Amino acid sequence: MNEYQNEKKQFRRRLIRIAGSLLSLAILTYIAIILITGRQTFIHRIIGSVTNSGTTEMTEEYTFDVGRNRVFAELEGSIAAAGTLGIQVLDAGGNETLRDFFRMTTPAINAKKDKAVVFDIGGTTIRMLSNSRLITSMETTGEIVSATINEKGWIVVCNQERGTSLDIVTVYSEIGNAEYIVRMATGYVLSAQLSPDNRSLAILNMTEYGSRISYYNLNSETIDRAFDYPSEIILDIRFLISGEVLAISTQSLFIIGRNNESEKIYEFAGRQLGGYALNDNYVTLYLLDYSVGYSGQLITIGEDRNILGEVSFDREVISISTSDTYLSVLRSDKLIFFNTALEEIPGDEDPGLITGATIVLALNSGKALLAGDHFATIVSGDS
């Protein structure tokens, strides 16, 4: 290992020590795992966003045989599942429309409309797919940290190049062609987002001095601008239609304008971030009260930057999922449906439905997929 690689390893150790002075033990664990292995933890798994659906008739039971560590996404009425043995897509009637067997250790999926990117966190495997066909299969030259897809079906993949200390961010077109590549030797890349118009790339990374968002124009090889945020650790970013960037940190939700000025929308006021979802028209936050068992609040914030609703919980929350118009919350005792104002919607009352369930996926049909290790069941909400 050369001297440069040793320096970067020492830098990452310093970065973790810096994070330790800023975060609680739970958030520190999250950052440490992301920095060392690139693997998802509870903060990302608890809440998932879902894209558009046009289905009206759905089977009550789905059979997925994709192995362990399953994750799910809706693809305009179809449901995609990724696991340790590959991917599978079933239509609304439960009929298989796509299957691809391959090995993954920590599967992840990110979907928009009828397309998705499936990838192996810490591995090298990537698949682009629609609800009926496999678009492309790829193997990266280094471990994958994250991957996202935008509404035009373009994907952005972040990985560390094997044998080097470089972090690589690659933009792929909707047919899988590499269109733009950024190689970064400073800091550690966490994620990247492509703007809805495919013109701007925002890369989130951590430096010795805190969080940084670097902006690139896909028509230029040089960086446009950089936004440094040393006071808080930024966990995720999302482009808005306006071209501004919505960012969530360990302590607040804020917007970064084109002039690099930031405006805080909501501060967590000493509460711990348990999970979040950054949807197109509203944001969902799940905040936990420190040292008060499972006490916490679920909060929705609209595109006008005002609070839509707030509800408190005193039971363990296992999984939360959001659709365009409602939320489904899997607690240890029951499954609850809410509208975006967090007003409860009547749903199936059978408490036996949640036995063994670990994941809920809100579907835009007004229903939800409730899944455990060996089953996947559709549950109805009266929307």
C-alpha cells in the first residue's frame, strides 16, 4: 500500500473521531458503518419512498424467492423484490414479469416510476430494470456505496475504485451508457443525485472539515461550485424541481439555493433522527426522544415548507413507508395508515397480519405490501 493510501486511511480515522464529537452513539454507529462498509442501517431501512402506481386489482399474496435481506419497490403497479439471490418482478396479479438470479450480500433498490436500479452495497453488482425487462447488467471496478435513479431513468453510482484511494461517481443514461465520470481523491463520497433535467450532478461527501456538496454541470469537466457545511453531518440530499437541493442532516432539514445560501426548514430540537423519506411533494421525518424508550414523533412537511401533520408514538416502530398520498406505519402492535396530514385512515384490523412482518411498502393504490422473511401480503387501507 502506497503512502497516499495510508494518508487516506488516516484521514478516515480522523473523520470518524470528528463525527464522534458531533453525534449521539446511534448516529455515530450509522456514520461509522457507512464509512467503513457502505452498508445500510436502520435509519435508511425504516422508511422507504414509493413511486407512481396505476393498479386497481391486486392479488392478496405475493411469492418472492429471491433469498434473504429482501427489499421492495413499486414499479407502476408491479412490485420488484431484490434479495441475496437476485431480483424478481411480479405484476398486480402476482404473475412474474422479470427474474434475474445473481448473488448479493446487502441488496438495495431505488425506484422512480416504472424503472429501478438494484445494487449490492459493498459489492460490485448493478442492475437497471423496468417493470417488465432487464435494461442492463453491470459490474463496477470497486465497492458500491450508493446508487440512485431519476425520473428520466438515468442512474448515478458511487463506488470506491479497487486498488486505489479514489471515489468514483458515474452517471449512466437510461440505456446504461456511462455519460459522465467524476473521480474524487478528497473526502469520502456518501451519495450523489442527478437533477431531473439531467444537467446537474450533486455529490455529497465528508471531508476532514465536515460535509460538502460538490456541483458539476454535465456539459463541463470542472466543478461548478461547492457548499461546505462544517456545523452538521449531512446524511442525504435531493434535487427539487426548482433546481435547489433539499438536504437532511443529523440535526435539521434545510434547502440549499443556487447561490449556496441555506435556509433551515425544520430543526430536530435535540431529538434523534430515526428515519426519513424525501418524496417529490412532501418530506417525512421520524424523530425519537432521547432516553425515553420508543417515544417519538412522525412529522410531514409539505413543498410549501409548512408542517402538514404530526403524530406521537410510544410503541416500537418497525418500518415506515410513504406513497404519493399516504403513509403506512408498521408498529410492534399494529399496522396504521395515515394521510399526508397524519390523520389515521381505517385499514385491516387483523393483528395476526403483522406476525413476523419486518417491512411495509406503501402502494399508491391505497394498499400496502406487508412482508416478512417468508411471506408478502397485501393489506388494505380505506383511502
